[in-house]
Amino acid sequence: MTTAPPATPSTGGGDTNAGPPLTGGASVPARRRGHTARYVVVGLVLVGALAFVVAKGLGSALDFYLPADQAVAQKATLGTKTFNLEGVVAPGSIRSTPGGVDFAVTAGTTRLAVHNTGSPPQLFQADIPVIAVGHFDGDHFASDQILVKHSSTYKAEHPTRVTAPNGSSR
Amino acid sequence: MTDDQSSSTGTIPHPQTSVAPNTGVTLAPVQSSRARMTEYIIGILALVGTVATVWLGLWVTPPDKVQGDLVRLVYIHPGVAWVALYLAFGLAAVSSLLYLWPRTRSLFWDRLAAASVEVGVVFNVCTLVSGSIWGKPTWGVWWVWDARLTLTAVLLIMFLGYMALRRVPAEPEVRARRSAFVALFAAVDVPLVHFSVNWWNTLHQGATVLNANLSPQIHGSMAWTLLLGFVALTLVFVWMLLVRFRIGVLEDWLADNELDLALAERQSEGAGLSDKSPTNQGGAA
């Protein structure tokens, strides 16, 4: 950095007037080092480009679910194909059935009824985002698996509760 | 009798012991007392921090409003992932870059990258296992192929490949160079893992602390315990890294001196036999 100050500003093309510096035989390893540095830079650019392509090119192929509003909009295209539907469990909509549970999910202004076969996970409750694995069946969504997609926010169950020295809480 | 025993049992001298000066074997690198003390103090701090995190996480912090007691894995899982992805693989990438860069090229960076990857792989496995244990009761499944989980698994596989590559016999410089390229390539997956929850629809929740607004979505004693967990696991990483790096130095020393050590051993055996042979022959006769 300090041993080779630039003779000219790096903005123009005035870097050829001085010709190659006469560094003698020592130029061979120096040139090799320069080549390696160039390979590193080129490699990094290629890797960065690859990452960009992966991120953008794969696009929705890496999406794990389809939000309920988008799913309803694409209902004709989806047909009876199995996919992962996401939505927030509508309060007051949960009803146990002999084979599982019925409920509704909302996404934006869309509301969709879900008939699930099998028992849902222990965190299944109103107002929680869930992913239902299944397909459209008439005007509702028939699923056989529910995954709970909890948020990344953590709050104490009883924020004002204090623990006494004897271990009891009130 | 005593000399005979010492020569026959000392097949490979312990790296920290000195070797007889007439064997021509380079003395093993010995850890300085200061380095040993640093390693010891960091180890103690890591242990204390981890125990304190477990105590706070299991007994002091309150249950979560939604997850109840299941939330207690939050004090371990994100910290373990933080070490694996950002510290270990991040340090491996930087070290690899510094090795490839001609002005900073030194096998020190190669050793540091190798040690960092090895510790990172341990933490990567812990990330997947703890996440899976947390996922079963919360999500309802042990595993799904969403972008976050899949890319984390890919990361593990790539760095396992890095470790396998280092086992391929080669000159140290050749091994260091090819390993550095692989480490840099694999490390590209780290930002993909980080941003996967923003770029794609995933079952895995978004970041609690390192989110877009950098405003932690966790409060009170839960937040402090989470922070302590990050610090404790970082100390565990540093301690493991120091130990693994030291072992790496000794391994390299052993590899460099393997032939000399074998020759020295053979010579000492030969000397022992020639000393004994007249006696033995006399006894037989």
C-alpha cells in the first residue's frame, strides 16, 4: 500500500506511459502472485454471481408454502394438486370433528375453510399462522397435516408475575 | 534395563516432550505458559457462561406466552447457529481469503481455517439437532425441506466435503490452496441461509435478534439470557478453536518429522540390539 503509490489518478488511462517497471528476475514470483490474486478476485465474482443466480433464478421454487390469498387466486390453476397452504387461524373457527379438526385461515381479506384429517400439533390455536398440507376440494381446503408456523417474537406468559425468594410466584 | 525400556516404549514421543539432541529431530512446538493460561481462562469462562445460561434458561426465565416451556430452546439454538454460521464459517472464509491473498499467504491462515471449519461443523450439527428437537413440538414435524433448513443442511455437507478434501494426500501448500477455494465457495451459502427466511416463504421463523430493523423481538430476562447464551457459546467456540488450532500445529509437526522420528527410533533399537547381542550370543553358547 505504501510502497507503490499511484503516479496518476486512477480515473484515466494514463497508466501506460511509464512502461513496465524493470524489476528484474524478481518479477516472476511477483507475477505469479499477481495471477493468484486475479484468480481470487475472479473466483469471488463468479461465486457471487452464482449466489445471485441461485437466489433470483430459483425464485419461488424454494417457497415452502403459498399464502391463502394467493392460493385462492390461483385456484383454477392449482386444481386438486397437493401443496402447502399458509394462513392465520381465524378466531372462533376451530371445531373438533370425529376425524380431525375444521377451521378457517385468513390471509389479507381472504378467508378459506380447512377440513383437516388427523390431530394438529400442540401449539395449534386461534390467531397463529399455520401451514396445511393438502388440496382444494370444492369450496374448502382438505388437508391431512398441519404445521404451526410460530413467530420470532417471544413474550413472557405473565410479564408482571414476580418470583418470591421461596420460589413461589404471584 | 531402564534405557532399553525407554527406547522400546517411546514409539512416537509426545509432541510436548523433548527429543534426544543427537536424533536430528526438530523439537516439538511447546505451548507457552501465557497461551496455556489464556486457553484455561477462556475454557473456565465458557463453562461458567454455559452453566449460567442453562440455569437461567431452565429455571429463572418465564415461559413464553405462545410456546410455554418450549421456548427454553431459544437460549441455545440461535446461539449455536450464530457460532456455526457467522463465527466459524465466517472466520474460515476470511482465513481462506487471507491465505489466497499473496501478501498475507501463510499456513497459519490455512490452519486457522481448518480448525474453524472443524469446530463449525460440530456447531452446525448441533444447530440442526437442536432445531429439530425444537421443531417437533412447535411445528409438529422433526424436519421439513424449506429453504432455511435445506440450505443449512447443504452448508454442513459442503464443509464436511472441505474436511474430506483436507484428508486427500497433498503438499501442505496444495492442500491449503484447494481447501481455501472450497471454503470460500461453501461460505457463499451462509448469507443464503441468513436471508432465506426473507427471500422465500419458509416454515422457519424470521430472525429474532439479527432482523432487518435490528430490534430484538424478545424482552426482559428472556433477552438477557439469550444474550448470555450467545456470549457463552462464543467463548466455547473460541476455546475449541484454540485447542483445535494447537492440535493442528502438533499434527503438522508430527507429519513433518514422521520420517526422522521413525529413523531415530530404528537407530535406537539397533543400538540396543548391538549392545545386547554379544551377551545374548554368549548366553546361547
